[in-house]
Amino acid sequence: MKAENNCIVIFGASGDLTHRKLIPALYNLYKIGRLTENFSVLGVARSELNDETFREKMRNALIEHEKANGAMLDKFCSHLYYQAVNTSDARDYGKLVPRIDELHDKYQTCGNTLYYMSTPPSLYGVIPECLAAHGLNTEEYGWKRIIVEKPFGYDLKTAHALDIQIHRFFEEHQIYRIDHYLGKETVQNLLVLRFSNGLFEPLWNRNYIEYVEITGAESIGVEDRGGYYDGSGAMRDMFQNHLLQVLAMVAMEPPAIINANSMRDEVAKVLHCLHPLNQEDLKNNLVLGQYVKAEINGETVAGYLQEKGVPEDSNTETYMALRCEIDNWRWAGVPFYVRTGKRLPVRVTEVVIHFKTTPHPVFSKSAPENKLIIRIQPDEGISMRFGLKKPGAGFESKEVSMDFRYADLASPSLLTAYERLLLDAMKGDATLFARTDAVHACWKFVQPILDYKAERGRVYEYEAGTWGPTEADKLIAKAGRVWRKPSGAMKKKV
Ligand code: BG6
């Protein structure tokens, strides 16, 4: 389905996200015919650019990141415009009114306007108010939607405050909170895998599942984002949003029908059921870490404290591992081990469902473990691991695997997360955007962890290029388990 005709107003248009993600996503949607000719993009920021200089900047970015060229690139760039605005001064937003009107007239976009706040979070409350001061939020002539980038608040209190601020000027149906993990094809595939196969659903519960592992590992460090990251840490940067959303996809109940509300009802329900962790629980179920300098492949890699923008005595965690549980009928008593970190050995996001073993090992001392490995990125795919007889005498078993890789599909034309989410927002489909109650449920669960960290949370060191602090191994070893150590690529097809 194509996007509805509309004018996309990007606040923070001179920033990184705009030229690295947003404009490339819009260009690719245009290239594959998901955007009609009836659209325009109005970049807004403080920088004194004009239409021509903005187009030039975006054109260069598209050539660099997307290898764009030719008539398609020219045609796309002709839809781009720019307006310099002091984004914290409501009066200055007056300049937007004639610009947006003019674009609606020119492209016949019937007043439909998508605002994208790709700005520092301090402006998330300001922009809606300034738009409203000029009537740019009302839906009398065309729809008005507003996309909010993460972070949605800094903790439970600020998340509430931000919500109140935005809701003063935009109704919930107009607000699209973007979590780019929900835009990933393989995260959505979790739902299809679970709810369209009779094979898995009967097993997907505490009777057959021993435990679940969710890993969001990155091999890069904080790069040039030290200033931002230090105020955030792994907990706010990855866990509170991306990994809890993945957990919700693994654990939610099937929605009665596929529409935004029933899907998001189920997500919110499961997040509300996360077992609240008190300070005593956290002592035994949480491990925080920070990477230190190490040699990787003969090269010295800086520790977190040596990164640009990071205070030399910072206590910010670049790694966290948590054991949590979900208090409902499906999951009671099943541990979910969730970990994320920077400067780990490989970049990989995966979910591993560990099934219970047979009640009695017949053929060897220990029965093989059945595992379903859902590889979210990179090298997207699914691998089922189970035991088969070792050829030869006797009845010894060995682990074998059945693998599916997206790359083996004939035409794996996957939309990137930003392409998918921008397209959905332009179609008015909020299914893959976080609803306010789900965001609050996440913060409610995370707040005691933040408090614990602030008061007594010890941050252990781990060498860059390793799988985190040894305390994390001890955490999972308490139940006689070990973390899976995934490699960079899934096993090749056999
Ligand atoms: C972002 C975080 O939201 O997600 C980054 O701010 C992180 O720190 C990134 O690197 C990971 O996204 P992806 O899609 O590369 O897994």
C-alpha cells in the first residue's frame, strides 16, 4: 500500500538522523513507488540553509549512503524544501504557516501533515506547543501526526511529564512514538512465526519452555556519542525500549484481530505483567558493566572512560544483564535473561527459546537441549536445534540444526526499519509504534532498576571485545545455565 499524500515536516533537519536515516528512507520509498508524486519534505532547523543548500546536502548524503544517481535522485530532491526557524521560539513558527500552505497547494496534499521531531529531547515538549500556537496541530483540514523519537522521558516521572505536555496539543491517535526495533522485519516476524504456525503455539508457555534469552550485542563502542550516552547508559539506551519491546513480542498473547489497538493492548498487558523487582531481587538478578581498554585483533581499543565526551570518573553502564519474570498464566516461573552491551565480540540481536528436555534421558547422560534461535540481526533467520543419532554404533545423540536464512529467499526485499515506520505513519497505521501505556509500563519496571543503580549498583569492568563481566556468567550460572555466545553469522545452509 502507498503512503497517503502528505507534507513531511522534519524538525532537526540539519542533524545526523535526517541525512543518515530519514531522507534515505523516504528516497527508497519513493524509488519503489510507495510514495506518490504528491508529497513534499520541509526541513526545519535553526541553521540558515535555504531550499537549494538543503537539497544539495541531502543529495550528497543520498549519493554517499544510497549510491543514488540519475533522474530518480533529481526528481526526489525536487520535493525537498527548507525553512530556518528558531525552534524554541513560538513566534518564529509563524514562518511555517505560509510555507506549509504553499506546499499543500503545490502538491495537493489536502492539509495532511506529518511532523517528525528529530531534535534533542529537550524540544519534544516545546515543538508541539509552538505548532499549536499557530493552529498547526488541528485536524480541521487534513490529518496532523507527530513522530517522537526515543527517549520518551528520562525516567518514570519525566516520561509522565512529557506525555502530559504532548497530550495538551496532540491527541493519542496523532502521536507516533518511534522505536526502530519494532520496524525491523524480523521483530515483526516473531508474531507471524508464533501466531500463524500450529506447531509453536502449543509449546509456547511455561509447560514446555525452560527459559528465554534475549541478547542485543554491539561490537562498536559509543563512538562520538559519548556526551549523549553517558547520561543514558545501556539501560535507557537499549533496554527500556528496544529490548523490552522485543520481549513483549516474544511473550504477548495473540491479538484477537490484527489492528493497532488490539495488538498494542496485548503488548501493554504483557509489559504490565513484568514482575516488579525490589532492591533485594536486584542484588541477585542484575549485573552492570563498563568496558575497559583492550587489544582486539592486535589493535588497542579505548575503554569507555577514554571515549570522547565521557567524564573520566563516569559510572555509566555500557552493559547490563537482567533476569526477570512475567507474572501471568503463560509465563509464571519462566526466567527471561536479557542482556545488552557495547564493545561485545560481535553485533548480534537474537532471541533463544530454550525448551525443556525430555523427562528422562534415554540415550545419553544428558538429553540434548531443544532450542529455537531467532536471529533478529544481522544475517536474519531462524535456527531450530535438536538432537539426532550420531551415525555409527550405539545410540549417542548430537545436536543438529535446521536453518532458515532470509538471505536465501528469492527476493528478500526487506524494508529497513525507518522505511517501514515512516510508511506506516504516512498510512496512519500505528500498530508498530509504542502506545503511551506500554511506554509507562516499561518505565515503571525500569525505575527501581535505575534507583538501585543510583544508590548501590556496582558497575563491573569488562574488557572490550569480551562477553561482558564475569559476574554476568555467574548470574545465569546460578541456575546451572550458560549464556549462548553467538557468532557473527548464522551457520551456513547445509
Ligand atoms: C539506538 C541506540 O537506539 O539503537 C544506539 O541509541 C544503538 O546506541 C542502536 O547502537 C542499535 O540499533 P541497531 O538497529 O543497530 O541494532
